[in-house]
Amino acid sequence: KATPFKSVTDYFDKRRADTQLQSLYRRGIEAELEEHSNLGALLIEPVCQGAGGMKFIDPLWQRELVHYCRERGIPVIYDEIFVGLWRCGVESTKDLLAIDPDVACYAKLLTGGAVPLAVTLATEEVFDCFLDDKKKNAL
């Protein structure tokens, strides 16, 4: 089966953004999500979905989805437990998508599987939502 990409680098190239495919992706995302006004966050496994097998997802589609959510003030969460920490050749898939998430979750490779350990990173804006002098007021 032929692929239009000469290399993996072409697949992640941000210049793909000015294409008809991007417009198709955008219309599809809008058609699916436009009617929903109560979305709390976007949670994605960037680049490769690990649940139920390895399913690679077009980074152009994921970029469009993230841009759509950002335009609406919806926080973006990357579940990098399966793909983060060099599993895709970069420290974080944010480097492949070229978009920083508001929250990122990492695990497994933090200790090489020797000790159960996970970490959740957040932007300062998200982190500040959890701060308060009184426990009842914290998010």
C-alpha cells in the first residue's frame, strides 16, 4: 500500500496544515462537537492510541481537534502513558504535535517498570485552579 509520505518527518510536518485534508478534518470535528456546549476537557492519547491495539492517528487531525478546543476554552489533556518518554522518538508527543497540552500524564517508563510511579504535569493556569487556603474551596 503506497503512502504519500516520504518519511516520518513528512507525516508530522506542520506545513501539512494548509491542505484540503485539514479543512475536511475541521468540518468533521465541528459537525461532531458543535452541538455540545458542556464539554469539560479534551483527553487524547497523542499520535498513537494504545488501548485495543496500536492505532496511529493523523497528527494533523489531532492538531485541528486541539485548536478547535482551545478556541472554545476547553482544556487539553495528553495521556502520554503509552507514548511518552521517548517511545515515539521524542521526550513528549507535544514535540511531534507542536502543541503544548494544559495537562500531561506520564507513567510506566518513569522507572522502567520497576516501581509503580506516575506523574501529572499541568500549566500554571490549571495548577492555580487547585490552590486555596481552604480545602473546601480548592477544585
